[in-house]
Amino acid sequence: MWVPGGMMEHVALPRPPMRRMLPLTLRRGERRLSRRWAGRVLLALLAVAGVAHAEDGYALWLRHAPLEASVATSYRGQLGDVVAPDATATQRAAREELQRGLSGMLGVAPRLHSNAFDGDALVLGTPDSNPVVAEMEGALASLGGEGYLLQRRHVGGRVLTVVAARSDIGVLYGVFHLLRLVQTGASLDGLDVRESPRVQHRVLDHWDNLDGYVERGYAGASLWDWHTLPDWKDPRYTDYARANASLGINGSVLNNVNADALSLSPMYLEKTAALADVFRPYGIRVYLSARFSAPMELGGLATADPLEPAVRQWWRDKADAIYRRVPDFGGFLVKANSEGQPGPQDYGRSHADGANMLADALAPHGGIVMWRAFVYSHEAPGDRATQAYREFVGLDGAFRPNVLLQVKNGPIDFQPREPFHPLFGAMPRTPLMMEFQITKEYLGFATHLVYLGPLYEEVLRADTRARGPGSTVARVVDGTLHGHALTGIAGVANVGAGRTWSGSHFDQANWYAFGRLAWNPDQSAADIARDWVAMTFSPDPAVVGPIVAMMMGSRQAAVDYMTPLGLHHLMARGHHYGPGPWVDGGPRADWTSIYYHRADRDGIGFDRTASGSNAVGQYAPAVAREFGDLSRVPEDLLLWFHHVPWDHRMRSGDTLWNALVQRYGRGVRYVERMQRSWDALEDRIDAPRHRQVAAFLRIQHDEAQWWRDASVAYFQSMSGLPLPAGEAAPPHPLAYYEGLRFPYAPGDGR
Ligand code: BDP
């Protein structure tokens, strides 16, 4: 029945939990149930009812849906009573999670003891809080402050399942891991799991404005109700913290990188402190995006020059004031001299001057600066893809030890597919932090089912060759490549106040995948998807298999129907919603699509080889040779790096023109297949979620078709070539697509 470490072989089909499984559990157990147990079952029923009746996505992957009865009985027998300390807020959080999770999944609330208990038991603790764990101190030594151990131990005739760590937060993480094992049907026999995070700062960046609007957010308004804070601490803040802790996310930047200085005012710092209080038991520190000109806006200074003593003093005082309210404040995230934001260059100073000033103010308190390398200025001529490298690479080694340089995964801007950013591997003396986007600004917003796990995985596994083969981006990020202890990874959050948190059921998977990869960047996107599906929908292989299959190809499908073969940035003007390969004119060349695709009668693509912008020259020589060589460049990046004629021969032998049109069609057909797979799951998924996903897939299909038709119509107007056999002509003339307007596309910057 149990498959070690994997899915269960024979799991009953998912069922409406309250109707079938729980009464069965009761009947079977009746004889054994004392009054006390009956009371606990009732409690569990009530706890489960709250979750099970509301299949609206709110419970995320923490639904703790009831397991099939015999499975539940087996786990109950294996785990026994629970011995867990309850002296600190984090210890209580761990107990509550266990209680909630096991009640939901096993149908019975576990018996909790805070100290000694004689029978078989599930034991939680640190060396300080539990004597069994105290004896394991040697095994815990190398776990670090956040790691944990899950172990089956035979101690004096008792069988103990131990969740041990050196800190309370490690224990909480271990509890979430154990609950995941139970929910996904893993065997506990011979349980022996050692985990510690590979990356130190695992952070969500919220692009939330103080007025509640979320830039590039597709899940409703901001979670933070600044107006009612600090007095009203919405229970949702706790659920947010629980969800993050279940993944090991340990930081939250509360406000948009396009920052409002007001976030640093005393009134807002009180509100930030209230959120920090809610998050603290879950191991989450708060950070703020700092507006570089705040000393002028809030402090009335005439300058924000980072070398000006009054400015430096202002930031020191500000840091002191923040730490008085939030003693474990994480630090600042800064977007400077990019897209019109103020920064040190306004005063002829460098990024390092700016970052170091803030780092000096935070250092006495242990805070860090996450300085963004996303710089994008119209004053800097040349290929936009090369700007960050040009501005930063010469500053390697110039930053204080508490500065991380936060680099987007690719050199342009969260496109459906980009090569990895050339700064990874190129600044050995500076810790580089990864910035992924979880919210799908360029990937169909919340309505397109696009699982980002494969995108993250592709980037993390890319080989920078900085120190020979195996110099992966993951090893830059986890610090092992260049020996940095300070490490970080950030995801631009996709959560909002909408009931599903992420705007759709499937976008929750992107939050989930980001968190799991932040903990261990070498995990596989497919394994993560399997866990997510098992917890979010059902561990039934007949559910997990098809859904994981849908998810794993979904990102490539979006690339295909939006920007295949290395095309990028072809969105219509003013929003990032629909196709606009025809966009030209306006104030800046690099705000147009034609700048990026460079299509004309003869060919298409951006020449970034030595004969073009030479962006390839920013990569390590081995990578530059591969990307720069038409015969070796991955075809998925062909038009990113090369301008080629329409009749360029692909490796298949077909022409580029045919391949391009076929890719568009392939993307649309993938969505059709996802629709069919999803329809076939109708009896296995609860109706509310099934209905919404089906509707969103219809939207996705229509929009994929629209992308395909508009793009094919436009590129055909350039190439003048006939469509390959079997590819239908777009139903409308190009002018129709060009004329479509979407003034209120969600997520637009304001
Ligand atoms: C772009 C977004 C813009 C952000 C910017 C950034 O369109 O809203 O402000 O990135 O990362 O992707 O700062």
C-alpha cells in the first residue's frame, strides 16, 4: 500500500469529504472510541467542515482534505499522540498547524501533550524544549537555524516520530513538511529527512501601493488594509503567514518598488510594525521598499545625495526609528534610477554609493539592502538588454557586506522566455539575489493556466560557465559558486485580497513553486507540481497525473502562442495584456515592439551577436560562443540573439517562417488539450473549482487564438509568404487586430 517517499499506489477516488469518508471513519472506530475521543472527533469534524465546505481556493494547498479512511487509520496508528511544547508563539503555531492538519486529514484531532508522555508519539521540539530532542543534539548540529530533521526513532520500546530542529521555526517548517508527507500519501516507515534551506533570504516582493492598488496584480486589491492597520489585524494576515511558512518563505517586502516615501513615515511604520507582529511567529521578517528621495519628501532636506552628511544622518535616524518599532526588521529594497525613480545618479553618484549609504544605516541593526539591478533609463543608449550589465559589472566588489544585488531572471523584463541574465556569474565579489516574477505580467495574467515551475527551473539550471561547466545560476544564487554566505531569492508576489489569493486556482501553484524552489533551487518543477496537485486537489494518481501533465507544458504553450522562438516584448501599447507586434513610434524606441522583433520583408530577429548589439559578449566566453553561433544557439532563443531571413533553415529542415507559424498554432492546440484533460476530470474535482478553471481555460483558449491570429496576420504582412499547409488564415484582416482597444486591462501600472 505504501510507496516509500512517493504517492500512494491505490488511493480511492476523491470524494466529497463530509459525505463519505468521515462517517465511515466513525463507524469503524466506534467501538474503540471513548467519550473523550468522540469529543475530539466532533472538534475535528467542525474544523474540517470549515475548510471542506468552502472549496473557493482560500485554503490553498493547506486544505488538509480527509484521506481515504484506511489510509487515515494507518497514519493515526503510526503517529500516536503528539508531544509538543507550547511556551512560545512559534511553538503554539506549530501545535495549531498539526492539530488543524491532522484533524482535517485523519478525521480525528490528535491528543496533545506539552511534555512527557509514555506511548508511541509524534514528538516536536528543540534541544531546549524536549528531552528526546536534547539527546539528538549532535544530529542537529549541521542543520542551521532554520533546518529540521524528521525521523522515526525507536526509544526504549516506543516508536517516536520526531520533528526536531535547533529553533522553533525549524520545528514549524518540519511540521509543514510532515503534513505534506501525510497529505501526499508518503510512507513514514524509515522516515529520515534532513532539510535546511539553501538560500538565506527567501522573500516575496509585494508591488502594493498604499491606496490598495497592486501594480501588475491580478488578484484584487492589496492584502494590506493600511487604513484599518495597526488596530485591526485581519486574520487573513495570519493565513498569509501560514502559507508562506509552509514553504519556508521568510521575508515579505510590503510595498511597491515604485515606492511612496510615506511608507517610511511614523504613521505607516506603526502599521508595518503590526504586520511584523503577526508574521513573527511564522519566521517572516518584513522589509520595505525605500524611496531614495525620502529625505527630501519626508525630511525636508534639499538633497538626497548619498554622500551628503545630513542625508546619511537622516537614513541612520530613520533606521533607528524603524528598529525601535520592528526589532527584526529585514531591511530595504530599492529601485533607483530606473523608469524615472530617483537614485544616486541624480547626484552623479554610483549605485554603490547609494546602496552603501543605506547599508551603513542598517548595519548596526543587522539589516540588509536589496538593491535592484533592473535599471532602465532612456538616457542610456544602446540595446536595453545590455544596460544592467553595463551599469553594474564595474561595481563588483564595491558594495558593503550587507548589500545584495537583486537581478531579474532575464536581461529584459519577465518575458515568457528570456536567456538568463548576464550578470549571473559576472560579479564574483558581489552576492547576487534572484528576482523572479510570480505574478504573470507577461504570461496571460491570472486567467491563463501557466505553471511557472519550468521557467524557474530553466533559469536556475542554466549554466553561466563562470567557473567552468556546472556554474549554474542556482549556484550563483545559493552562494556556493563564489563563496557568499549572504544569499537571497525574491518573487514578485501574485497575491491579493481576492478569495483565491492569486486570482485563479492554478496561479496558487506559482506561489507554491517559488517558495519550494527558494528553499532548494535544485528541486524539480515536476515534483513540486505533484505535491501541489495532491494537496490542492487530490492525491489520487488519476488526478495528479493529468493535471501535472497539463501544468508542465503550459509555460511552453504560452511562449508558443505569444512570443515563440526567442521573440519578446510584443505586447500592445499601454498594457501587457494582448498582442501588439505592430507597435511603433512614441517617445522611445524600446517601448515599441518593432524595436524588439525587427521584422521586415527579408527577415526577423534582434541581432545581439558581435555584428549587432553584442549582448552575447556579456556572457562567459563558452556561453557567448553558443548563443552567438547560429548553428548552436537553442532554437527557443533564436530570434533573441539573431536576425535571420524568413527562409532560414531550422534544425528540422523546415523554414523559419513555417516553424514560426507552426509554433503559434502549437500553442493554441496545447490549450485545447488542456481543456479536454480538464473536462475529463469533472467527476474528480469539486464543482466550484472545476467550473472556474474550465471557464478560465476558455478565456485562455480565446486569447491564445487571438495572439496567434494577430501575430500571424502581422508577420505575414512583413514576410509576404503563404501560410504552411494546414495552418488556417487569421479570420480578420490585420487592421482589425490593430484596432482592438483595452483601456482597463487589469494590472496596468498607474
Ligand atoms: C516591469 C513592470 C513595472 C515595474 C518594473 C520593475 O512593468 O510595472 O515597475 O518592471 O520591475 O516589469 O520595476
